[in-house]
Amino acid sequence: MPGYATRAAELSAAGTTETLDPQDWSVVADLAHRMVDDAVDHVSGVRDRPVWQPMPEEIEAAFAGPAPEGSTSLEDVYAEFRRNVLAYPMGNIHPRFWSWYMGAGNFTGALGDLLAAVQGSNLGGGSHAAALLDQQVIGWLRDMVGLPETGSGTLTSGGSMANLLGLTVARNAAAGIDLREEGVAALPRPLSFYASDQVHSCHRKAVETLGLGNKALRRIETDKGFHINVPALKRAIREDRDAGLKPACIIGTAGTVNTGAVDDLRALADLAAEEGLWFHVDGCIGALVAISHEYAGLVEGIERADSIALDPHKWLHAPFEVGCALFRDRALHRQTFAVSPEYLKGTARGLASGEFLHEYGLQTSRGFAALKVWMAIKEHGIAKFGRLIDQNMAQARRLARLVRDNPPLELMVEPELNIVCFRYAPAGWAEAQLRALNTEIMVRLQETGVAAVSDTVIDGHHCLRAAICNHRTRDEDLDLLITETLRLGSMLSHQTSKLVT
């Protein structure tokens, strides 16, 4: 814009330069201290606020304006944040947030994000402390799931990206050609990937992004507990070979999104070895059960995977966002992504003497997400995170008992990990009526700020879903969920005209 150019010319003529640093650091320091005090109050008092609340129209309208051309005092910017943003969160740090599947964050991790931003390092690589800390966190995560020390990994934005990286290495390893040079059009035979019919939707996006198409992902039927049917998987692999396709990868799910079912990872590892296939585990929900003190056996076999996707922002409760892709074979991992242009050459000494971490993923620029994970693990230790996993697992079993003990609540499936699927089901109601009733219960729970649960469909039956991945949840919170669900269900079942359809 002309105004920008004019101002720049004026400053240049005056021999003056501009900066984003404040003119008076003491003023910023005072405000920063207040921000930290407000943050402590916000998190420490979270239980006293609604889980979620709808935004008034005037608040929504505040986000529709154009970018400001001029400046605003930081004091005023912060006031607007407190008024319009802080007051209307998603709610996932609240003890009664069980909607979808995400961790509840931790305050140390929030401080870690601040310090990471202040330190300012780019984790593309190089010789600096943040890069070494990043690799230490990768090593800790690798050790938690039992991969060998020779393995490798990279932090990502989340599980979807971690799964994409895992399947990319699997694709290239199975191709039989230099896929990076020739492209998927040169594949001598189409590749086939296999997962249960409960697999997360990010895997479809991954095979589509990899140029293989949705047809390349064979969804295998599941048993009554929603685990992949291994005999059916064997038949599918045989059928594809007979049809001229090339089976490439078995995807085991350590905790499905719908119900938390964990595939038989040992059987899948055996089958992958027998058939010469890559074994990838989507462990974004359940991989870290490996550090549980009581339930680690549920994910036995994960240590035999060729690649694993997991999410520290779930059961390690790191603030969003941070995922992780881990690999057994460091060389195959690096070969899939490494590019070394002339402007990114290593040196024997100096800043470029460290390893270039961008050679293990898609991002040349990457934030210092490792710090928030590192600080929380240092503060609390792995054993405590294992106990928190046990705590959530026990809470899921307690919630299931409460459902069974309080008809007309109906438990849809016994919880295997920490996801409980249930519904309010008066006798004689048709499926469409039950869907409308339970949808309205869910929305009322959210709008009143009592609790946040989501919904799903199990075996054709619509139901509510509570995913308890929350270190702040207490038994009293589960009791309140049951009490309010029964109250709303009873009231709404007598007011059918008010149901959402």
C-alpha cells in the first residue's frame, strides 16, 4: 500500500530503522507478569467454569474484521484476547471434557511453549541445544514403546502427519523401484495397504496423498470387539497377490477412535513377518499404554513395528500440538525424505556441523515442540504418566459400571482402553428416535457447560462417547455426567417435540 512505502521512505531518509521490540521493555515485563498470573488463575480455576459455552453474536462478529493497518497497544490487544478468546475455549483442559480424543494439557508444557518461542530455534537441524533436546525426546518416546536404540523418529504436528510419514516410508520400502525418482506411475504393480474397518480417517487421506488412491487401503472386517479379523486379513493378502497386486503394509491400530479397541499386535507382527510386509502401528490413542503399570500387556507387540505413530498431546498431556513418527530402520527413514541442496550442506565445525533433522520428515522449518514434552517429563517422570494412564483406564471401567447400574442407560461395548460408548435408551423407542434423543442430550450437556461428550455409531446404533484422556477428571465428574444424562434423558423423553432432528 502507498502508506507503507511512504513511511518506509521517511524512515530511510531519517536514517532510522524499525523493530518489533518494545521501546520500553519494563512495560512489557509488567504486562507479561500479569499474563502469567492470569494464566495461572485460568488453569487453576478451570473446574469452576463451564466446560464450553456458545459465543454471543457480537463475539463472533469480532473475528470478521479486516487486518489493522495501524498499531494497537499490547495492553489493548491482550484485553481483547481475554474478552473474546480466553473466555470461549474449546474446553479440552476442563476435567469434564471427554469429547473426541485429546489430552488436557499441563501448565509446565504451556510454559515450555513460551520458553520455546522465546528461545526461537528452528528444528530443521544444526548444532544447537534445541536440536539435541529434540532428539533426546525422540529417544525417550522410542524407549517407551520398545523400539531399538538404533531406531529414529521425528516430531510432527500430530497423529495424522505421523501416520502419513509412516506410510510414506512403508510405500517407498515396498515399491521395488526408486520411487522418489520415478514416481508412483512407474510402480510395476499397485500397492495394497491393510487396516481394520475401524481405522482412523487420516489413513485414507494418507494413501490418497501418496498417490495410491483410496482403493489401495483395504478395510478388513472386525470381530465383535472391533479388532481386525486376522484370518480375513490373510485372505485379503492372498486375494491381492492372486490378482496381481503387491501387498505392502499392515496397519495395526492400538486404540480405535470409536471404541478404543486394540488389534492383536503380536499376531499382526507375525503375519507381516511371514508375508514380508511393513508393519505400521497407529498408536495415537493407545501406544503410550506401553508405559502403563497395569495395562501395558494390551499393546504387547508394538515393539515389533517397523513404524509407529503416537501423540504426546494425548496421554503425555503436552499442549497442542505435537505428534511423533518413530521408525525401526533409521536408514530407510532418512532415505525417504533426505534432500541436501547446496544451501543446506553440513560442515565439520560451526552451526552446520549438527545433524539436519529436516532430512527425516517433510518440514524444513519446524518449531521447538520438544521442549514442552521434555519439561513435563523431567518434572513428573515417566512413572507418573503411567499412573495417570492407569487412572483414566480405571475411570472408564467405573463409568461403564455406572451405565450398567442405571437403566435406561445402555452400554454399547465393554471399554478396552478409556473410551466408553453408551446411550439413553427407553424401551420401545425406534432407532431414529434414540438418535434424536441422545443427540439432544449431548448438545444440552455441552450448552449448559456441564460436560463435553461426542457421539458415534456402533454396529449401526447411534450413541454417546466419552473418551477419558484427562488428568483432571475425578470420580465426582463421572457421577455428574450420569446424573445429568439421566435427568436430561427423562425430561426430554417426555418432551419429544423439543428433540433435535
